[in-house]
Amino acid sequence: MALDNITLGQYYPADSVVHRMDPRVKIILLIAVIVAVFLAGNLLAFVPVIAFLIVVTKLSKVPVKMMLKGLKPLRLILILTFVLNLFFLQGETVLLDLGFAQIKQESLVLAVHYSLRLILLVLFSSLLTLTTPPITLTDGLERLLSPLRVIHFPAHEMAMMMSIALRFIPTLMEEADKIMKAQTARGADFESGNLIARAKAMVPLLVPLFVSAFRRAGDLAMAMEARCYHGGEGRTRLRVLKCEKRDFIACVLVALLIAIVILLGKIY
Amino acid sequence: MQVTMEHVTHTYQPGSPFQATAIQDVSMEIREGEFLALIGHTGSGKSTLAQHINGLLKPTSGKVLLDGKDIHEKGFDKKEVRKTIGLVFQYPEHQLFEETVAKDVGFGPKNLGLSEDEIKERVIEALQKVGLGEPELMEKSPFELSGGQMRRVAMAGVLAMRPRILVLDEPAAGLDPQSREDMLQLISGLHKQGTTVVMISHSMDDVARFATRAVVMEHGAIAMEGTPQEIFRHAERLEGMGLDVPSVCKLGMKLRAMGLPCPEDVFREEQALPALLALWKEGKRHGA
């Protein structure tokens, strides 16, 4: 039904170099690439970034269609960014006079620049989530944040919470779908009516969903305690994260990318 | 009221890497007044099939006809389908949400747009049917009830819509023996009063006791179809599919394996005693 098409966590299973990379490295490199995108001072500097994106996408075996799907929810923001910058930025060279407004060369360049920056941010981030299973991602995040334990930051607890949340999204989704169907079978209507009517129609879905979430939370806590879970102290892992050659190559590549971007920004 | 399925195929999440075909080219019919049992291994597509009966799922290809009319055709009133065909999901007590039992049972009739009086009448009638007729119970919160009572309230919620065809997905799962028996008696009673019943079940003893016809599903397709007598004659084949057979059948198989001439079409408890007596007399005559 309506919930069929939501793929949260949106992991795309495939066997590729990008998939096999260490999640910690991937997270750090994503941040580095985002820095590179912001460092790009002119349109030319975007060329190596875009080239890098294309190469990595190709390597990851993720279909382009899946990548572009990530942009869909942002289309309104993208259009707004482009249009607002196009009309409201200051400039001198008039390209087009529409009477009520003028399009200037400088503003056109900047509008393209800002939109491109946004698109690249989204695409690189979705590349990370598409190639890394959510649980591996939180694993990597936990390891990256663990030095912060010195200042009493609960890295393990945060990661555990995130893993549980991610683990239960599909379960709860299935549950929601089932309850929705059951109520539909009793003549409930989730799809028509105005906003208030639709919000009211959610009650028969949300109440059972919350009840089951609480029940599951209780069961899970019990099951974890029964298996002697007592927090992160002294825990060993099933999958030990290890940096390999490909991770170092990726780091070097991204460092080079940043260098090229800075260089191109300086020259022109 | 007759439901006909014509070459129904259903694929979940088509086009994604998670695509899965749950049922493939299924054609069958549900006849007026019958008690149809849907049997199959977990993942054989029974529940998906059940959800096609009242139009909750739309077939990827193929048609579902109610009295000859395609229920997914434009202009066909879906409310009509929901009114005629009631669906009780697995663990239906997980769908309760209202403040009081009466309100929860009245949810279906209210959605049908009935008057207050009519809703009240139907709520009382439905609760009496499931054996929860006490007036003080109606104003209780459904979350205060016991598990078995909650299941019966959820069941009443579907019965209050007065369906002509009732589809039940493992209605007795997880109940204690007494509640289980009550539930089965309730369903059997509804069938005797003229409701067409479609029941998904893992208990072959229940199928042997109540069903007038059975459909066996395997890998999303119909593997066997017929009266319980016809189906349980192929007990070995059922076991090959990872399914159980009624206890009486098992006994018969053991006796036959010992070389005793136990007839193959004995599968109900009440048939067992006469058959065993016949065997015993036979044995005595031969002086064994």
C-alpha cells in the first residue's frame, strides 16, 4: 500500500569497492569531500568534484536512478535556491530583461554555483547511505565518537540507540502497514478528506502502533538484560573494523581532490 | 456472493532490489456458504492471497471478481467490498485503539455511515456473538482485558460489519486450549448460520474438523485443492511440503505401516473410533 515505497536507510546491496570500505573512513571522507565542495571558489573548481562523484558512483555499482532519487524530496528547496539567487543577487552585466526583473550574469553564475553545491552535498551523502548498511554506519560512528568518552559523551549508548531505532524502522513499518490494512478492512479511510480529517484518521493507526512499540521496547530490554547486556564497557565486537589498502588509496584520492579544488579556485 | 480469482499474481516492491513475488498465477473461487481452509507453509503466500480477497492488495496482474464484477475496476465501490467481506488479521488484538470496547467494535459500522442506533444495535449483537455480552464490559478500555478477550473484541469489530464472507488469518494462534476451542466453535457457529468462511490455519486437526474444502499453497501457487478427504488422502505429499496431517491420519499411516488394513480416508476424530473398532473386530475374527 502507501508505505511500500519508503526505503529508509535506503541501503543498496551490492558488492563493490565502495561497499567494502571501512565505514569510519567513509564518514571522514564524506566530511572531507563536503569541505572540498565548500572550498570550490568558482564553477571550474566543481569539475574535478563532479568527476570524482561520477567515478565513485560508477565504482559503487549503485544505479544512477537510485542516486537521483535522493534529490527528489529536495526539489522544492533546489528550485527556490536557484530562483531566489537568480533574481535577488546584485550584478552588473544584464543578460535578460524581463521587465519586472532582470537576470544578470553574476547572479546566474552564483545561482548555478549554490544549486550545484547543494546537489553535490546531497548526492555525496546519499552515496554514503546507499553503500553502507545502517548498522555498519552506526558502528563506524560509535568508533569515531568514542574518543569523546573522555568528556563523558555517551558514544556507545548513542550508537546503541541509533542501531535499535534503525533496526526497528522496518519492523514498525511492517506493523504500521498491517494495522493500516486491518483498519482499512474495517472501512477506515486514510487517503481522502482535508488535513484535519486525515489527521483524525491517523488515530486508529497511531494508538496501536505506539502500544506495540512500548510492548516491543519492554520485550527487547528484557531480552538484552537476560543476555547480560550492561552497556559498552568491556564489550568486544563481532565485526572488527579494519582499514585496508583501499581505504588509504581513497584517503589519498580525496586529499588530491581537495588540493586540485583549492588550486583551481586560486588560479581563476 | 462468490469471489473468483483469475490468474492473480502479486509482486511486492516491483523494480527494487527487494522485489519478491508472493503469489503467482493463482486462480480459485470461494463458493457461497462453504468453509474453505487455506493451508500452506510459512511464506507460501496464504496471507497475501487472503488480502486479495477483500481488495486490500491489488494484484500485480490478474483479476479478483466479486459476483462477476472486477473489484479493482474504476467506479467499483470499495466500501461495498469491505462491507461484504470481513478480514480478521493474525493477532487482531493488536489493532484495538479506542477508549472503550463499545467504541472500538463500533468503528467499522461507523465507517459504513450507519446511524447511532444501528451502530449500538450491531455492537451489542457482535459482542454477544463472541460471548462478551456483559454491559459493564462495553464501557471498559480494551487494553484492560485479557489476551483472549481482546482477540474476541477485535473479532466482534469485524462481525459488527455483518460480513457475508469472513476471512480469518490464523484466528486461534497463540490462544490457550479453552480460548482456542471457543474461537473455533464461534467460527463454526457463524458458518452454520450461513456465513462463508475462509480460514488460514496450521492446525490440520482443525481443518479436518471444520472445513468443507481446502486449498494447499506452496511457493505462491496452489499445490492441491479439494475436500479434506481428498487432500488428506495424500498425507505423504503434505508431509513432503513440510506440512502436518491430522493426528487421526498419522495414526492411520502408522497402522498401515504395521500392515493393518486401515482405510485411507479416515481423518476426523469421530471417524477414528468406528474405524479402529472395525479393525479390532477384523483382527479378532482372524484370531490375532
